[in-house]
Amino acid sequence: MGAAEVGSQERVRRGTPPGRRDIGGKEAEFKCVFQEIGDKADSLVVCEVDPELKEKLRKFRFRKETTNGAIIMKVDKDRQLVVMEEEFQNISPEELRNELPERQPRFIVYSYKWVHEDGRVSYPLCFIFSSPVGCKPEQQMMYAGSKNRLVQTAELTKVFEIRTTDDLTEAWLQEKLSFFR
């Protein structure tokens, strides 16, 4: 029997609840408080993702086009759902910036044609959370609370945030993507 099994059986015999350790007769929290807070924040879900949007994101992920494309999403407050607002084909980061509201949050999934310095071409799929300074706190909370679920649903790893629409430029995007080389 391994040490972990002995410790587990020992805890059961002494009545120490799981997640706690008996240290010198006194119980101590096994998990760090900050980790627990982080876990709760990650699991906070304010709005679910619209089933039609889920299907659209799945198809967008496997698109065959070799140009930039974007899906802009918003929160439908009445239905408590993240829904698609608009889809764009062949759109530059600067053109995309002009499509975003300046005072309202939005989620963007952006397929970007990236020509690397060595000539390679890749098509990273990016999640951009536009949360402009000055939008209503209620909106910011609804979007922030829905972001993680949407990122998980879309199965994205390149997740960025902008606080002003002016930040969304090709240079900014390439700088962010350079981290993933």
C-alpha cells in the first residue's frame, strides 16, 4: 500500500474531512485560499452560449478560406445567452476595429492569415474580448462572467483582451501572437 493510500485511510479513520490535513492534531486547509477563489471565478457563468452559435463556431473553426474572418458576438441580456451579432469574411484587424462599438463589450473570434518572417503562413484562431473603458458595470460583469464558458465552448487557446477599440491593429495582433511561436 502506497503512502497516499495510507494517508487517505488514516484521514478516514480519524474523521478528517477530505481536502483537509491533520497536522499535529490541528486541521489545516489543504488548498490555498487563492486557488479556491480562482476556481470559483473560473466556474462563474452568467450567460450560456446559444446552441446556434456553438454550431457556427464549430464550422468557423474548420473553415477552408485563406483570408481573415471574424465572428462578433454579444450578450442577449433578456435571454441570458451569448449570440452571434455578425460574421465577416476578408476583414483586416483595422476594418474589424471599425465594426466594434466603442462603449459596449463584444466577443470576437478572429481567423487571421499570418505570414511569418520566414515565409510560412498560418491561420491562428484568436479570441478577443473587447471590454471598453466606460461601459456600464452591469454589462462588464455579464461579459466577464460569460467569457470563460465561451472560450471553452470555442476550444480556443489564444485569448486576448482590449480595453479600447483603438488597440485592435495588425501590429498589436502580431505582437500578441508572437508569444505562441
